[in-house]
Amino acid sequence: MKVLVPVKRVVDYNVKVRVKSDKTGVDIANVKMSMNPFDEIAVEEAVRLKEKGAVSEIVAVSCGVAQCQETLRTAMAIGADRAILVETSEELQPLAVAKLLKALMDKEQPGLVILGKQAIDDDCNQTGQMLAALADLPQATFASKVEIIEGAAHVTREVDGGLETLALTLPAIITTDLRLNEPRYVTLPNIMKAKKKQLDTFKPEDLGVNVAPRIKTLSVSEPPQRSAGIKVPDVATLVAKLKNEAKVI
């Protein structure tokens, strides 16, 4: 079975982001970029399924600028067999990415698509669900455990009341949660091997997809600074301040 694993290049989670002075977006100039953590979990899960013998080939996919090749090389260093880059300088929104992935699914015919539940830059949490709708395939979101049993994907997901287990007929779409696994450390030998693996590049036009943005960002601003806390001598003073100053009781 072939598995498609979309990965996104985002600002590294350790970096404190800054808003541009003109408030048009986040400043990414000279900022460390890395693979979206949820997508890293998706790649790791695909590799683990391959190690168990349930998967025969892992194809990593990324959509965006040419520098996304670095992210794909990281995915191949973790264990992906080859990679596909859909190169474009356009701002890619979830629906456009879902359409690109649908076109690649038609081309590659994977038995399973595993992707992160959301990206840490826009936090949209939409691409997996949109892809499932466009491809008319069963989906399981926020997976905390994935097993391939007798040709079906058994996915455990966390819900408000506990755990829910779904059985999906393949092909299917799965989005990963943080508790699914802990990605392995990428070793130098595997990084060197990844440089020799196949990486194909397409343009959105090659796949017949229009990626023009449907939503316009009017302004991006930082959250307001929180004022410093104060100490109060007793409960009576605390209640008085909550009532008269904060006006929350």
C-alpha cells in the first residue's frame, strides 16, 4: 500500500514570531523554518506502518516555495521513499492545498493519506477535512493510534467522553494528533541518503488547479500586552477589586 504524507514548511515552533510593521502578516525574513510538528508526526506514523509491513511506499508532498525542498528532504531522512513538490509563490490557503493534494491523489492512487491535523502558523485545521470531502473518502481526525487490520484502518481518537475507535475502509484520510507518536531523531547518515532520493517538482498549472486566494487578510496584529499582576493582603480586598475594578463579579 502506498501512503501520501503532506508536509508544510512553517516558522520553527521555538521562534517567537513578529508581526510586520505594515501589519500585512508575520515577518519570516531570516527566521528559522522547519517542518510543521503535526506533519512530522504523520511522517513518523507512516514510517512505523512501513516497518510493520502494512505499507510499501511513502510519498512526501509539500506545496509552496522552492525552499520547501528542505522540508521534503527532512521527511525523506525520517523514512519517506520519495517526494513531490508543488512549487508556487502564491499564498496557499487550505482549500487550494486540498485541491492540489486531490490532484496528486488522482495521479498517485495512494491507499492512505496521513497528514497533521493543523499547521502551527495559521491553525486552520481544515485541509484534511476538505481533502476527504473533495476525494469523497472516509476520514478520521485527531488520531492518537493507527492500526491497519485486514485491509482496514482502525483509528483511535480522543473525544470529550474518552476514546473513540473508527474502522475506515481504504483508501482513507487520517489527520494526526500530538499523542499519536514521538518522531525519531534524524541521523546524519539518513540526511545524506535523503539527498539522493527522488524529488519531483510540479506547478499548480500542471495539475490543473487554480490556487488564487479566496480569502483576503485585512490586518495582522499582536495580542495586547497583559498588565502585571498585583498582590492583595486578604480575601476581602481581592473580592473588592474583582467587584469594583475588574467588574467580573
